[in-house]
Amino acid sequence: MINNITHQITDLIAKLKGKQNIWILSGAGISAPSGIPTYRDHSGQWKAGNPIQHNDFIQQEASRQRYWARSMVGFPTTHLASPNAAHQAITQLQQHGLLSQITTQNVDRLHSAAGAEDVIDLHGRLDQVVCLSCKIVSKREDYQPRLIKLNPSLTEYAAKLLPDGDAEVDDFDMSQIRIPPCESCGGVIMPDVVFFGGTVPKPRVETAFRTLEKADCLLVVGSSLTVYSGFRFPRWANKNKIPVYAINQGEMRGSELFDLILEDSCEKALPKITNELTAI
Ligand SMILES: [Zn+2]
């Protein structure tokens, strides 16, 4: 297995060498070593309950209560997460002028925290909230004290949970949760992210495709591509004779589209690959 991985890394380096318009698509696997929980495990099964659905959030107060209760408790973990060696390696590739675009399915902003520029946050960003009525965007960190202030009993309950006790929040009586409204218009506040069942804004997808058209290869990093919004890019690339590679552990959707899949952790493999590609 180890020999196999070494062989795959050498192979991938050879394929990437000389390319100056590498188009990166990253997913949850790149942020897992930073402590960001992933929705699916290596075999593609759901972990710890289904994530929230877009229509439920829009239509049901109870769904919003459940979301904000979990979000309030989980916020410190995601807010304090730092980029890891894989994010840093990708930034290094960008600074060496080897990338045409970084597109991420993650909402954690860790590419940007690692110094990457012009990142397309396909599914939005968790560091912002948006009002569904007046569309005003504000910082998620400014919303946290408002949530805490309105929900002292949850604050007390959460203090007793372990840092990874996300699922146990569900034992709390959610009907007690009070959700702070928009400060400008009193409207419903939503995280600035695309939930499952929601739609990625069209201009964002168009920008991504515009850059992909000029790419000389596509590299998937830490994604099983189970979600269509990400899957369409490798599928389009493959159709248009742009080679598609991946660094990902576990099963992948559409593996026949790939010219090479390196089954290693992004955090281990990417720094090695970057060192080779940026060596003078
Ligand atoms: Zn508003």
C-alpha cells in the first residue's frame, strides 16, 4: 500500500510538472485535519444525523431553532480552526503562479485564512450571515453574542458538553431557542451558506466555469464529489479533454472521469507535491 502511494505521488508530480493553470476543487477532506467535522465518512455514509435542508430552514421555525442551537454551540470550534499544511501548500502553488483558480465546496474560509486569493466559495461562507428580507450581510461572530444573550439556558447546557458533543445538543428542548432577528429590518437571519437542497448562485458557477475553460488540468482535493454542485466541474473537464486528477481517501463519485486518483491524505501528500513543483 505504501509503495503504491509513493508510486502514485511520483506519477501525479510528473503529470502536474510544467502545468501553470491548475484548477483546484477542494472539499471537506482538506479541512478534516483542522478539526472541521465532515458530513460523510470514507465510504460515503452520513455521519451524525442528516444536515439541514434549505426548504426546512426557510419554512420552519423549529428547523431554524435546531440549526442555531447547534451552530451556537459549535461556533467556537469552527471559528477558531486554523488552516493546515494542505491549505498552505495550495497557497504556495498559487503564489508561484501555478494555479488558475481555487474553488472550494467548504464554507470554513480556511483557504483564505492560509493566504490564498480570489477563492470561489461555492457553497458560501460560515463567517457571514445574511438577512432573508433585506439581504444585508454581517459577520457571524457579531451574531454569536446576540444568540448567547437570548439563550442563557442553552449557554449553560453547552458549557457542560464536550467540545465535540454536537449531537448531544439535540437533547436540549429546542422550542426554547430564541433567534435574534435582523437588526435593520427584523427579518429572518440565515448563515451565508448554501444548504443541501439550496442553489449555488449562478454568477458564482459562471465565474468558476470561465476560469475552468482556461485550465490545463483539474485537481480535486479531499472530496468524494457526492454533491452535484462540485461534481459538474470534473465532469465538464473530462468531456472537454482537460485531464482530471484527485487526492482523496475513500470512494469517489465518477471515478471513471479521473486520469489519476492519489489515495492519500491531502495534508501529507500536498506539501510533498508542492515542494517538487515549486523547486527551482
Ligand atoms: Zn434585514
